[in-house]
Amino acid sequence: MQELVYKNGQAGVTKATVTITFDNSDKKQSPIGYEHYDEVTITRQVVIGGRNKYLINGTTVQNNRVQDFFRSVQLNVNNPHFLIMQGRITKVLNMKPPEILAMIEEAAGTRMYEAKKQQAQKTIEKKDAKLKEINDILSEEITPTLSKLKEERSQYLEYQKVQRELEHLTKLYVAFKFVQAEKLRTTAQTQHDEGKTDLAKLQQSIADGSRQVSELQDQIAQLQQIRDSETGGQLQELEKELKEKEKAEVRVAAALKSLRETIKAEEKKCKQLQKFLAEDEKALEQKRAEGNKVQGTYDAMRAAATVNTEAVAAAEARLQAISTGMYASQAGGEDATLQDQIISEFLDQNPGRVL
């Protein structure tokens, strides 16, 4: 659209403007909202490097606002059926009913509302799609997150409640411990005072007891002196003799205990030796039985060896005779050569044959 500007803006002119002025003196046919204007001016301005501007009575408006303005007065500039030129009457007469209806709607100015209706339906469809998308986001993302946050909020409130209750119970516990400590301190103080009093009494009793002990020791010493003076050295000799006898008794008891332990050990050894002796006798009987069995086997083997020796000697004699060519016959016992024995055996088996 820059070619509409004078010399494409090279002459210092950067915009082109066109204005149409309409007479609006007849208020009955005035567009809605413009009844108080006597004239209505429509301006279009093309700026180089910028966008187109539309103005109605000097006020900047959108392009669709200008189109709605023309449609409201039965002037559709995009489809100008409000003016039928010469040569188009036949074409108009040959139009189909939907086309004639559309032309009548444009001439009556209701086509604008149909376009607005379609635009509104498209907008509603877009909004419905957007609403569905928002509902999906709400049901899939926001609602679970919100439920989770509500649950966490409930847990947090419960935690705060438990925390407050814990703090309250902690304070009660500390107060209780403090009261108990105060009671214990008072009791301990009372017991301490009583202990001091008892200690003083005990110290007095100890002092009295020490004095009485000293007096008793003095009395014992006096009594011992009297006893020693009366008995003399006889008591000391008896005590010495008693100690020696006690020592001798201890030695005898130790020797007796040692002898008893030795006897027990010897008895234990004797029982163990008897056990070993019984086991050895049992083993000896088993060995004797095994020896008798082995002796019988040995005798049988010795007899078999004797027989085998004689058989070997006879076999060696026969082998020697065969080797020298002389062998004793089984019937007469006469010696004959191997060839004679073969001929004799052949004649015995084949009588009547003559060699």
C-alpha cells in the first residue's frame, strides 16, 4: 500500500489519507450511536513503514468497526449488492434462492448480524475449547495439586496442634518438675536440719561411749593385774602348752588328710588297672581265638602245599621223561619212546590195521 503515498515517501510525504463525508441530517436513517452528528466522516490513512489507520469523526477505530458502520446503513463494501450496475440485472435474475436471500439480507442490513453470529459462534467454539482445556488442566493438574495441598494443610494444622499441645504439656511437665524439686528441696532441708541434730546427739553419745570405754579399759587392766597376781606364771605355761598341742593337732590333721587323699588316688588307680586288666584278658581271648583259626588255616594250607609239591615233582619227572623220549606206559609200566607210544595208541584205537 506504500504506492498510494506520493513518490513512495521520497518527497518527504510519509502518509496518504482519504476521507469520505456522509450527510447525517436525516436522523431516522442515522447509524446507531451517531444520531447527534450532522455529518459522519470516514478516514483511512496509510503510513509508510506503519499500519493502516481508520478514523470515524476523527476517532481511531478498528477496521471491523468501519465495516459494521457501513453494514448498519446497508452498504457492504466487501460485497456491494446495494448497487446493481448495468449489465448485472440478468445475472441477478438468474441467481439461486440462497444467493437472492443473501443479497436481500445485505440490502436489509441483517447480513451484518449473521456475520457477527458466525463470528460469535467461532468465538464460542474457541472459548469452549479453551474452557475444556482449562477444565482438563484443573482436573488433571490443579485439582490433584489442590487436594494434595489441602491434605498437607490438614497435616500441617494437625502438626501445629500437636506442637502447641506438646509445648503446653512440656510447660506443665517443667512446672510439675519444679514443684517436685521444691518439695524435695524442702524435705531435704528438713532432713538436713534433723540430721544435724541427730549428728550432734551421736557425737555426744560417741563422747560418752569413749569415756565409758576408757573407764572399762581401766577396769580391765586392773582386773588383769589382779588375775596375774593371783594365778602367777601357771596360766602362761598352760597357754603355751595348749598352743603347742593345737599346732600338733593341725599337723596330724594335715597328715591324715594327705593320707586319705593318697588312699583315694590309689583306689582310683586300682580300679583303673582292674578295668585295663579285664580289657586285656578279653583282647587275649580274642587273639587266642584268632590264633586258633589262623593255625587251622595254616595246617590246611601246609597239607595243600605238600600235595602240590608232590604233584609238581611228578610233573617234573614226566616232563623229564618226555624230554628224553622215554615215558612209562600207564598199563604195564614199561618204558617206551614217544613214537612207540603213539603207534601203540593208534593200533589200540584201529585194530586190524597193519603198519
